[in-house]
Amino acid sequence: MTIARRRFLQDSAKISSLALFSAGLVHPLRLFAQGTGPQVDQKLFPGQKEVWDGVVFMNGLGTRYTGSPAHQKYVSFLDEKFAALGLQVEKNPHTALVRWDVGKYGVKIASGAGAGKEVSVSSFCTYSGITGPEGVTGDLVYCGSVGGATTPLAQTGAGRGGSTLALPTDMKGKIALVEVAAQPVPFGEWFKGHVREVFNSEGAAELADVENSAAFAGFGMPRGLASDLQKAGALGIIYSWANLSDDNAAGQTKMGAWGVLPALWVGIKTGKELRQLAQSGGRVTLTLEAKNTPDVPTHTIVATLPGMSSDEIILLWTHTDGNNAIEENGGIAMLNLMKYFSQLPKASRNRTIVCVISEGHYAEQYVPTSAWVKERPDLIDKAVALVSIEHLGCREWVDDPVANTYKGSGRPETGWAFCPTPPLPDVMVESLKGTNSGKIAVMDSDVHSFSPGMAAYRAAKVPTIAYICTPPYLLAEGPDGHIQKLDSRQYHEQVLAFGNLIHRLDKIPKSILRG
């Protein structure tokens, strides 16, 4: 086919679509979503190895809790790489962080069956209370369980769900043992009527009605529990996973503020042992050494790639802190997207692209990931769309607490793309086509959205596509950062899909996106 003939057919297709639009036979938002904008030029796009090397580097730094030396090194790496690509890099400073650095921790049976034995501990609670090197010793008291079929996140009933908590009024000098169940997350109920399409490059496009995930455990936890126990005189808390295998429970640190008492997590096997110890009147020593460092300087990265218009911008958002290869690998994806788009002529980019990378997801009480929304109204005012990118490349791992096994299924973990305003659901679906991006549910609503990337939409109605994936290992530490649970090809293909998405968003008129 000659070039002239190809152009004639392309122009004819445009005229036909516009004619149908004028006649009222094509919805205007669908018209702009479908076939809008070029796909990524894969000759210019970073290859799979180059992209994956970035994830390996990030993960090799170790846990990157907010403000830690490893986190600061990673942030500096991104600052330098963005600047080297020619982006204008700004640093939005914050000084409110109290950095919490964990030291030695453990549980030892002080009296009763197994006296002197160090029991297996799964992990610690970040920002919980701390002990001295000698720890705290007291009678172990079983206080019941929390978790169950209902969570506040689902907004479908009582916050304690299947809770059987029975807190003694007098806990003076004692240590509490509390069982915690990872709640069944009712995805089928939450998202009924809000799924535009389930994309799956590897198989069936189906969603599970209910999933158990350690990533959601804690949403049903009574937030005053630690304070209530402290008021009753307790010295510390041991949380025992009730329905996770020991391998799944390992390293599940649970981010955020968990109260004033020193608190640790144990798995099913240890939990059963400790419950028997409590029933027989045994005592334990709980140790959790940590250091609080106030006024640690941090900053949100704002990296700008100019386009033809500086009055209209496309925002990309993620965060830098995390404790494994999943949390948070969105910054590496964003860096490779900018490697690609910075190679294109400025004239081919209608709009300026601005990368906003927050630093405080693991310390929201000090440096909220949404702080930039208030700090940078200039970005909010100019934004025609925002794309949030978190937790790419995740594969599905299946837990069986009865058999006490935890293994990969060979399938992709379900990702979620929340697209609450038209034509964004259709734009996202079109951008995924032709890629091997795994399994992604494209939502046409923000109902029950659990993505922090929705902040600008909720505060200022900035049209947003918020991608997030929540595998059971999302918040877990591990010797290798759980990088073996990710797939480098799927990661690369998902980054490629976001490149397609940005191309499409760049071509859609502001009146359509923000209308």
C-alpha cells in the first residue's frame, strides 16, 4: 500500500468517526478514548533487562523505611537520574519525620513449659513502643481475637467483624496475646457494577468474590486497642496470626502507628504455643529495641519534562519508601517512562509531564503522601489527568493456613486500575491491549478504592487513573525483598502500557478530560 493510500484511509476513518459523533451515534468520550494517540515506539523504549536492572538496584538497597539511609540513597538516585535526563528536579522539603529504626527484638519464655526458650517471631510493628535491651517480663494473658468477615474498609458493618476480644480491666505488669485474622476482602460485593473490564493477558478474565490477604489485615483492628491495654497496665502486645501460614506471616511488619506499647507478631505455630502458655499461667519476656530520631529531613520529588504547553500537565504519582521489591517499585517505572518520553521531540508532547514522588507512605502520621496536593496548588490547577503507579510485576501466591503452605500459583496477581471519570476507563482498556500486562481489573468508579494515588481526585477532582496491586506479600520484609515473587517481563509490559496511556492522554482535549 502506498503512503498516499494509507493516509487516505486513515483520514477517511477519522471523518467516518466524526460523522457518527455528529449524528449522535458515537458517544463523544468513547470516540476520544478509542484509537487516540500513538502507541509506544518500542525501538526507543527501554528494554526488559534495563528496566528490571533498576528494580534489582532498588531492592538491593534493602528496606527503605521513610528517612532511613537506604531510603535517602534511593531518593538521591532518582533525583540524579531524572536530572540527567534533562528534567527539572525540585525538592519539596519536609522536616516533621520522626524516623523509627528497629533494633533487636524477640520473645522468650520466662516461666512455664519451655522456660528459657526463644520462640519464633514473625516481625515487629513499626512505630510501636520500645523496650530496653532487657525487655519487659510479665504474665502472658490471652485477650481474644480480632478480624473476621467485616472491615471498616468495606463499610458494610461493625468494625470488629468476627472479634472475640475480652480485655481484662487489670493488665498491670502483664503482656497481652491477641489473635489477628486476615479479613476476607469482599471484592465481589465492593465492586459489583463498577468493573468496566477485566484484562488478562494470560487467561480467564474473572475476579474472585472474596480474597484473604495480609495486606488488608489491620483495617479491622480496633485502633484504641493498644491504648486500652496500656491504660489497663499492660507492658506489651504479641499479635498472633490466626489464618496465615508461617511462611506468609514471616516479615509482615504492618506499617503505620500501632500504638504506644511495644508490639510483635508471631505465626500460627508460635501463636498456638503461646496461647497454651497463657492458659497455664506462663510468663514471657518481650524485647523490642528501636531508636526514634526526630526532625529527619525528607523531600517529595517533583520532576518536570516540558511539553509544548506548560499550562496543561499530565501528573504521574508514586512514592519512594518501602520495605521490599514491591513497595515501592513505581519510581523505577516512572524513571523508565521518562527515559522514553525525554527522547521524543518536544513538539510531539502536547503537554508537560510532571512526576510527583512522595516519601512518607510508611510514616503517614508525619509526612502524608497526599501533602503535595495542598503544597502544590499550581500543579493541581494545571493538571488535565493524573496517573498513579504502584506495585508492578506481581505474581499470585496462594496461602493455605491449614496445610501451613504458601506457594506461587503461576498466575498473575490481580491489579486494580481505578478510573472514576470518563473517558478514562476506556483509555486504560485501550492502553492495555497488545501488552502482556497480566491481570488488571479496570474500574469505572473510586468506590472502595484503596489507592493513595486517588488523593488529587478526592481533594480537587483531578481526573485520575490509579493503578495498584495488593498481593499478600505487599508489606512483608524478606531476605531477598520478595523479588522472586515478581516477573520481570510482566513488569516491563506494564510500564509499556503506562507509556501507551500517557500517549493517549496527551492527545485528548482538556474539555473532554476535565469536563
